[in-house]
Amino acid sequence: MKHILAHVLVSAAVTAGALWYYHQYYSLRLATFDMPAYANQLKDEYIQGRLTREKLDERLKDLSLRLKNDYSDTVVLLKGAVISGKVLEIDPSK
């Protein structure tokens, strides 16, 4: 009986470890980004004079770099394309 219990515990630990490893390194990750809202925010700031052309370009380049670096292993979808489900939402201000 002790051997069966030991086998069950080892099997459960190995399975949990394998699932954790798969989730960390191989599973598909999805995130959404509300590009139209962000573009409207930038446009409004630019029109109101709170954002120069250089700052506008800089913020767009920063966003592009952030998406490439921080979300390189993630499929990023436009927020309007996601109908339901728990998906990470990217906040460009962070």
C-alpha cells in the first residue's frame, strides 16, 4: 500500500511539474491591444498641442519596441477582434 501511495504522489508531482513547464515555455499566450483608442488619444494630444511631432514618433516607436520585447512570445490581437475570454490587455501607458 505504501508503494502505491508513493507512486501516486511521485506521478502527481511529475505531472504538475510538466504542466507548469509547458505553461511557462510552450503554451500559446494571447493579449489584446486597443489600438484605435490609443491612436485617438495620441491624435487628441497632438491636436491640442500637448504632444510634439517628435514625441508622437517617439511614443509610437516605444510602443513598437515594447510589443516586440515584452510580448515576443505572445500573439497580440486588436481588442475589437476578441469576443470573449480572459485575455491579457496591454496598457500602453505602463
